[in-house]
Amino acid sequence: MAVPKKKTSKSRKNMRRAHDFLTAPATSTCPQCKAPKLPHRACGSCGTYKGKEVIPSDNV
């Protein structure tokens, strides 16, 4: 069984874990209703994408 010869320092341990954190998804604002939405997706509030209604208003 492999056993470390020296103690791993806090600095080295934290440098190894530097990329393991989670990031929040990027959000943009809808130009029609100013609601937050995911980029490159239709707005969940008003159903528009690039100025065109892609989801009918009666379903939203």
C-alpha cells in the first residue's frame, strides 16, 4: 500500500483542489421583459428568443 513519505502542505492541497469548486451558471437579461434567463435560450417568462416569439404566450 502506498504511503506518503512527507505530509502534504495546506498550500499544495489547496492548489490541487483549486479547480474543484462549482461556479454559478451565467445569466443574461431578456431584452423584452428584463427577466433573468440562460444565454442562448428562450426566455421562460415571455417566450421570446432574438426578438421573436418562439413559445406561445398562452403556454407561458
